[in-house]
Amino acid sequence: MGWGSAGDIFDPVARALIEAGASDDLKRNLLGQLIDKLRDGDWDTEGESLEEFRDDPLIIALFRERGITADCGDQGGPEHADECTRTLGHDGDHVDDQDYSWPKSTEGAS
């Protein structure tokens, strides 16, 4: 059985680093090590923390580097488009399951 409460450790640490204006290097080093240690302890709710920080490109990248991903979910496509099914933090245009595509916004991460 996995460890479902590891997010109670990761999330406050990540929030504190963001609120303190920590550098990307510090966040990458500290949060990368924390993710690895929590996963070694059988963290099985990483996806919930990924969703919590879905607007932070660095945290998205840290999870992605470890094989933890989520769908982008952007809904800003053409009228008949569904939400983007590409991986959260993807490069390039958004694409849905019907092959509609639309450009990524330059504001915020999606």
C-alpha cells in the first residue's frame, strides 16, 4: 500500500519556497531530492501535488523528469475542440483528441 500523505510534506515545502522567492536552482535541487525521497517511501499520490502546482513550470518539469505527468487540459481551442490531451507543460501547440490544435498562450503555464 502506498503513502498517500506525502503530499502533506511536499506541498507546504514547495509553497514555502515559492512564497520566499527561492531561485530555480534551489527549488530544483531541494524539491527534486524531496520528490525522490518521498517516492522511495512509496508516495502514491504524486499526481495530486502535480495538480496543486500545475502553474509552476519548474515543478511540472521535476515531476515529468521522474515520469509523473498529467494532461494539459487547456480548453482554449476552437469552438468544437475538446481539452488539450498533451502532457502538462508540453512544448508547442495544444492538441485535442480530435486533432484540433491551437497555440499555447504566452501567459502562464498550461
